[in-house]
Amino acid sequence: MTIDPQDILKLMETSPFNRLLGIHGESLGPGRVVMTLPARDDLVGDPRRPALHGGVVATLVDTAGGAAAWSALAPGESVSTMNLSVDYLEPAGLGAPLRAEAKLLRKGSRVCHVRVSVTQGDVHVADGRGLYSIHRPRVHRNTTSG
């Protein structure tokens, strides 16, 4: 049985940390996902600008990237983040929500490579790349002979 795309989005949205941040799944298809995050005062990291904390942007990149990778998995498989890289291009300010578009670049036998673009309105806020380890169900072997 495969995982329904809406179940992947629901799982990402109901994670306690993602729920705290307000991450919402907009759409998901094979190897692609769009997620949003509201820009709120309590997520500001630099009050002088004000600009959202970079960790908020990185979390959105990671969550969208993981969902895009997971959407291409076989039944029973899951993923975890191995490496995450974020290039911050412009500060994310208060106002329009952040929007992350993630695309699976390659699914290998052990890892998924994903690229993520984050925008806020017309502003390109960040680009990210994620490497996600694929976990498969363990097969238990009967080692006794009879």
C-alpha cells in the first residue's frame, strides 16, 4: 500500500515543531511539494530589520525537502535528513507567508537529492539542498534450521 499524498502533508503539518511554526502543506505530487509558513512576530531573529530567524527558513526547507523525498518512496520506506544546505539570498521579513517549492532531483538506492526554493511574495529568500537517507523495513531472517 502506498502513502496517500495528503497523508504525507498531514504528517508534516502535525509534527509538534512544524505545528508550532505554522507550516502548512499546499500541494504534493510525485517528487514535488509546496509548503507555506506564516511570517509572525514571534519568529523574528533580528528585531532591528525585522527579519525572520534563519532557522525558521531552514526548517521550512528541510520539511518541504523531506516531504518531496518521501513522496517518491516505496511502501514501508521513510527518510531522514543526512545533510542540509541553505543559501540565504534575502532576509525574510514580516508580511507575506514564506512559500517553499521542493523538487526531487534524484532518488538513488540509498539517498534522495532534493532542491528547494523559498520565496516571500516576489522576493527569492533562499535556496536549499537536502540529502535524505532512505530507510527500509527490516527483514527478519529465521536463523534456526529445523
